[in-house]
Amino acid sequence: MQELDWNLIRSFVAVAQTGSLSAAARQLGGSQPTLGRHVAELEQATGLKLFRRGRAGYELTDDGLVLLARAEAVSDRANAFMRAALGASTEAVSGSVRIAASEVVSAYVLPPMIARLGEAEPSIEIEIVASNQVENLLRRDADIAIRMVEPAQQDLIARKVTDIPLCACAAVSYLDRRGRPESFEELPAHDLIGFDRGSAIIDAFGALGIRLDRHAFRFRADNQIVVWEAVRAGNGIGFGQLPLAMRDPQVEVILPNMPLPALPVWLAMHRDVRTSARIRRVADFLFAELKRYVDA
């Protein structure tokens, strides 16, 4: 048996303790399909049937009960390791941390993450700088920056977190009214939502062999929050982060095979803050949460 992914064990413990995929997903902040996949992968890796599935939920088999005791011990050691690594077990973590992120990430992605951070670290205060401008960490405009480009300054510590896939999407109400396109060549016949001065979407269409100008977009704005709310309100077809669209019941992803670039996500801070327990704690927390945002 190959070395197991820790996430499989973590998911197994959560499902065993809660008795259902939905409760485990709420506990871990993930999704039911991901938890179900993790359980299936663990059963395949071990060659054991760990649960009996029924109307009452997930009930441990005898083999599952044996593994649970070991898995909970592993979980306890992992949690103790993280507490020690983050300084939570040896020193107080308190004070303010200033985070710079894009408008969309600040408005739609970070708030639930910061709520979970507040439960874990109630003495840490968070300030959000919502801006699409690259904040200058060298001037300490922020303690931590979430960037969609790799920082180039030598005095910064940067970690690549993940890549956020992009998608074409629209409000369910719009698609019910206008129909669902079956190919990206049909998109120019629809109401499109795009940027007013920015050319990113026009360039993406150009790469697909479709020539557009700004007048192809019936709704235009350079503020990303306005653009996303226009999508949700049914103004037409737009583009956004796939995890964000998948979590919104008002929005439907279309043309899943449409070739679109991904947004690289980098977490950056100045080298001088490495000795700050609270900034390290928030940075490590955000790193894990941003990966979960994409993977869940």
C-alpha cells in the first residue's frame, strides 16, 4: 500500500465521527462529493470496507472501527504538530494583521475564511485591503498579500498556493430565458458581461479565434464585484472563478470544456515578519483555506 494522503485520513475521521458526508463537509469546510471521494479512495487503498451506507448515514464496519482508533491518534498528533508549528501552544497570538487581496477575493472568498479564523484565533484582528492594485509589501501597505502574479521583490517571501480555474457562467434565470449555448462560438449572439477598459476578456476571445471589441459586452464595468453581481442578477454571460460559481445556487457554469486560463494564487509577506507569530499564523491558515477553496 502506497503512502496515504493525510486528507483521506482526515476525511475518514470526520465522516466516522459525524455519521454523514454532509455533516463532515460542514465540519471540514469542504463538499460532500470530495468527502465521498476521499472515503472511496481510502477503502481502495486499504482494501477494506470501512462503512455501511444506509438511510441512517454512514455506519462503521468492524474494520472501520479498528482503523478509526488509529486514525484519531494520527489526527491528534497532526493537530498537536500544527499547534506547535504555529506557536499556538507556546505563545499568545494576538493583534492586527492587514491582508491585501483583489476585490473579488476580498468580498466573496475571504469573509468565510476569516470567520473560521476568528473561531480558532479570537484575539487576532483582521484588516482587509480590497484592491486590484499590487500592494507594496516593502512599504508595509499590508502584512500579507494574496496576489495573482508571482512577486518579484527579493525581500519578499512568496509561496505558490494553487491555481484557480476560470469558467463561463450565467444566472440560471438568464439561461432559462435565453437558452444555454452549446459551443463558445455561440457566445457573441448572447448578452455578454465584460470589462469597460480592461482587455483581458477580449484577448481571451481573440485566442479562441473570435474577434470582439468592447461594444460586444452589453454590460461593462471595470469593478470586479460589479461584474460578478451583474452575472448573478441575470444580465448575461460572464466569466469568473469556478469555485465561486459552483458555490452560488443562482449561477450555472456553462461550456465546461471551454479553454480558459487559470488564476495563479501567491501568498506573499515581507521577510521581516517571519518572527511575528500572529502573521505566520494567519499566513499558514490562509494557505490551507485557499487550497481548500479550490479543491473542495
